[in-house]
Amino acid sequence: MQGAEPNVSAVSNRELLSQILRLAGPMVIAGLVQTVYHIINALWVGRLGANAVAVVSICLPINLLMISLGGGLSLAGSILIAQSIGAKRHDDVNKVAAQTLTCLSGFSVALSVAGYFLAPQILVLMGVDVSIFEATLSYLRITFASALVLTLSSAAIAILRGMGESKAPLPIILSSVIINAVLDPILIFGWGPIAAIGVTGAAYATLITQLITAVLGLQLMLQARFGLRICLPDLLPDWPMIGQIFRLGVPASIEHSMQAVVLSIMTVLVTAFGTVAVAAYGIVFRLYSFAIIPAFSISMAVSILVGQSIGAGNISLAIRMTRIAALFNFAMMSVMSVVVFLSAEAIINLFVPGDIQLVTSGSFVLRVFMLSMPLIAILLSLRGAFRGAGDTFNTMVLTLAGIWLNQIPLAYLLSRPSFWGEYGLWYSQLAGAVLNVVIAVVYFNSHHWLKKCTVAGSAI
């Protein structure tokens, strides 16, 4: 590390928190709004019955896996842009942005083609019931077809956020929700000359929405006010930079994909307990993913601000900022968890009105998941700091250890008939959160993550 660190003792904790919230605030709004169209899908699909809900629930982990794999490369571009800005290497910003788009385009096309043809085998491995197999296959193939537009949209947003422009994408994200809200009932139930196509209508509505969002996002990113210039030569593969993006992005993709892998394994385990359990888990996971957005947005803001601080050689500021963010995240999500815990039955009833069995099962699952929320909030903050420093590999290792040495084994063992059966699956969520937080706190205090700092093309 070169150069003396600036004196940051004069910067108050309140000022640092204000800086975090200014960047995270638009991300919270964007994340909440972006997730609304998934909630809208669930609300409309819920009117079709438990089988339709199960179709969407089974495809959800595959969709999350696809998002996570592409999201890691987007995150790598965002980190390198933030560190380059902090180090005042502005010429690298255009190059990193262009190479991020190149990487994601090639990756998403390959993923889309492979996923489309392997979809039947994937559903067989997941043990999907024959009564919903064909509907699930159609839904899943449409999901894979959307890979390119989905990843390009997320890349444009990630690039802007790496530049500190978190407010700019909000109008586009809001427009996408409105479009999806209009398309969902039309395609699912039909309207005028448009025939009803059932649960696959929700998939088509999402595909069309993502296509529009991708086009608008790329146009926004290239507006002159942001100073980003991408020309054809910059889009041609620059293998050293692509290698750096992959070195940061692949571990982040693997780490992010673990959520989808866990969801997939849990879905397989849940299927043994029937359609109601699958539907309950799918609804709760959507709600949980929605509720965790504020904490996740704080984590993304920490990644960017820590990256900028480290790029400027200000390690003390990066450490303080992370601690403040973790404490705020814990307090915020504790309050939310209490509110959701107390109103669990009413919330589940919104999705499946009148289905008493599903409401009872779903409300129990939701309450257990809420107990882990404050711990996950701390974990997200710390992981955000690790990524901002460029330490994506060890973050991935810590995540894998917490999942494969604790959460998955516990989910399997506790769900055996000799233990708690279906209830054991839900309790494993809380147990995994406890261990992951302990591991992350120990690693954060070791400061080993600070040794991995890199700026595009060089070490600090």
C-alpha cells in the first residue's frame, strides 16, 4: 500500500452513515420497485391455484442462479470502476465498462442456449411431479431465453452504480414494473383478442419487460451527462482485463449462485412434503427476497464506497464505514422482522386468499425466516466490504463453508422423519445464518481481506 492514509478521525459516524444512505437510498427504492413485478407475478399466479404457484416456485431457483452467474461479472465491473475512480484513473472506466458488456454478452448467450436444451433434464433431476412437468418446462425455457436481456440490463445498472450514479436508473426500473403490471393479467388470463395462456403468461410478461429495460438501460448509460464513452475498439476482447474481470467476477458469481443452489436443494427436499409445502416455500422466499432488499442495498453501497476509499488509499475509512453499515443494517432489519413476524398470516393470505392450509404453512415458514433476517443483514454488510476490496475469492470460500458444512447438512438431517420433518428445513435457515455471521465477523476483524485490494490493471 503506497502513501499515508488521510486523517479520517474528523469525519463523524453520522456523516459516514449519511454518505452510505445517500448512495444506498436509490438502490433500496430500485430494488423494492424491481422486485414488485415478481410480487405481482405471484399475486396473479396465485389466482390460478397451488399447481401454478408450484410451477413458478420450482423455476425460481433456476432464475436466481442465472441472475447470480451474470451478476458476479457485473459486480466485478462495478468494483473495478469504483476503485479506478477512487484512484483517479478515469481512462480505465470506459474500458472496464466495455469489457464488462462484452463478457456478459458472450456468457449469457451460451447460458441461454445450454439452458433451453437442458431444461427437461434439469426438471427430472429436481423431481418435478408429472402433473406440472410440461407447464414447468415451458416456463423454464422462457426464463432461459431471457438471459441476454436480463444480464445486459443488470450490467448497465451496475456500471452506473460503480460510478456513484445510483439514482439514474430509477425511472427505467419504475417503468418496467408498470409495464409488467399491465402485461401480467393480460397474458395470464387473456383480454380481448389476446388468448389466455395461463402461468406461462407470467414468464412472457417478464421477458418482454426485461427486453424493454435492457434497451432503455443501455441508452441511459451512454448519455453524455455521465461522461461514459464506449466505442467499438473498447468492446473487442482485451484478454488481460477480461481475465481480471473473471478473477473477480467468477468467485462472486459462484458465491451469489449459492443462494440459488441452496434454494434448488431446498426445493428438492421440500417436494418430498407435497405441493402445499413447495408453494409455501416459494411464496415465503419471494417475500424474504423482497424484505432483504434494504440490507442488500446497504451492502452494495458499502462495496462501492469501500472500493473508492481503498482506491484512494484510505483504509481506516473503509473499516469504519463497514462497521457503521453493519450496525445500521442489523437495527433496521430487526425492526422489519418484528413487524413481519406479527403479521405473517395476513401477508400470506394476500397471495392465496381462502387457502387455509397454505396460509397456515406459509405463515410458519415466514416467521422462522424472519428470525434470521437481522443476522443476514450483518453478513451482507461485511461481504460487501470484502468485495469492495476485491477479495471475492475468500468471500466465496467463506460462503461455501457456511453452506456446505452447516446449512445443507442440517437441512437434510433435521428434515428426516426421526427429527422434525418439514419443520427441520425451515430451522436450518436460522442455523446457517448464525454460523455464517460468526465466520464473517472473525474474518473481518483479521483484516486479511484488505490484502486483496486491486485497481483495474494493478495493485494498490
